[in-house]
Amino acid sequence: MNDGKMFSIHVPASTANLGPGFDSIGLALNLYLSVDVYESEHYQVIPMTEDLEEFPRDDQNYIFLVAKKISSKFGKTLPACTLKVSNEIPLTRGLGSSASAIVAGVELADVLCGLGLTKEEKAHLASDMEGHPDNAGASVLGGLVVGVQLNEETNLMALPLDGVDIVALIPKYELLTTHSRAVLPSVFSYDEGVKASAIANTFLAALLTKNYTLAGKMMSEDRFHQPYRRMLVPHLGVAEKVALEAGAFGVALSGAGPTIVAFCGIGEADAVFHALQAQFPEDRVMKLQVDHDGSVTIPIAKIIKS
């Protein structure tokens, strides 16, 4: 018996920017937002983890709002249902929690309204709603994504990233994206823009060719956002030093922060994990891996299309 359960949605977390790839490079990680969808006559959300209890439990929940917007875009009405939602992704910590909710809403609309969307179409819709493709694209496609939002188009490529593990230092305090973006400059000089772009290009080439020493160097040379956000994340400098000395090849602020991600070759993550844990005993430290599957829906019963 499935008690009216129709299908499940699983959406991975993501880390964005990876240093110099501001608003254009993202990586899916193996923490998940999970949504079990049940038949119902009303829109209802049942939080299955404590961190979700503060959010609306009716059709004003963000997942439903996104799903209704996508449904309307295709001339459909989202059928009522009950969502049982579980979450492993730390909220407002720079690990793509809002993007994962957007992706869950897109997946919900796709199945319930029979839209038949491709992965690429889902990535475009989710990226368009978020405004940039790094987090949302990674959560949909999995792996390493590189892309840009140009007018009405999402130009996005997903690439495998093997041989890399991640250690995340997740502080107790939150950092809203709006606050983190407020410290960024509104104007960039031409020379500085060229240099920042060259650093990002070199970083990506080094990462994909497994020249991790150079990739890590370019991560620390970011000019787009990390120099300005350091004032909001006072532990960044110490975390960089500790992680690099323990064997990480690169360290970056995850998205808007305050989470910090250390990139390690295979076999190096344990030492980095223990070093960060010893330095930051009050904070959460996690060993993570790249998710290469992206968002998935698992059908339980036949869905009646609206």
C-alpha cells in the first residue's frame, strides 16, 4: 500500500561560483531536498524535517508557488496534492536551498500537468526563475555546470567532475543572498573585468584538465565577489589556511556564503575534514561528493494528467 502516494522528487544541493566562476559555474552535491507527492483534494505541505516547519503549509509554500507559475506558463492548472517534504540542505547557507525548491516546483508541475519537459527545458525554467544558471542548473543536470543567462535563453553545459571530493564548513549563522549581494560593486573597470574573466577561464581549464594546483590558485585569485564578501564571512581566511595546509587544493566561498567549500583530491578529504573540525568545533563540517544525476522523479502510481 502506498496510501495515495504518486511519486517522489529528489533534488541535490549545489555550490556555486567555485571562486572566480561568479553566477556561471555550479556543482551538484549529495545533499537532497526530497518531496513525496500524495493524492489530495487540497494543497497541503507536511514538513518532515524540523527546519521546514517555519514555512507555509498550504498553496503559499514556495514549491507550490513555483509549480503553479510553471503550470500557468503552459496553460495548465496544477492539481491539488499533498507534499511530504524532507530536507538535508542547510537553509540560507550558500548551498542552493532556494534553487532546490525551485527545481522541485518545476518537477512537480512537469509530472502533475504532463508537460513532458526535457532536462534542458527544466534547467532553463529553473534558471530563469532564479536569474542565473549555476545553482539551478547544477540541481537539475548534476555534475559541474557552466552557463549563462542571456535574455530569454539559458546556455548551459553539464560536465562530469571525477576525482574530486568536497569538505564543507557550514557556520551556525545565516547569510541572506540579498545581504551578500549588497556588498558587491555596481561598476567594474574594463581592465579589472578582463583580468577577472581571464582568471575564471584559467580556473575552468585547469579544473577540467585535472591541474588541481593551478585550479586552486585561480580559486584564490577571484576578483568578482570573494574580496568584497570577506567582511561578511570573517572565518574565511582561517578556513582557507587550515584547509590548504591539511591537503585541499582549493577553497572557496559557497555561493553567497557563509558556507566554505574545500576541494580535495581523492583520499585527501579525511585530513581536511578533521583539521576544519578541530579549528571550528562549534560549526558543522561535512564530507560531500559530487552528485552526477541531478533532479529525479520516481513514479509510484499512474498520474492522471490535468
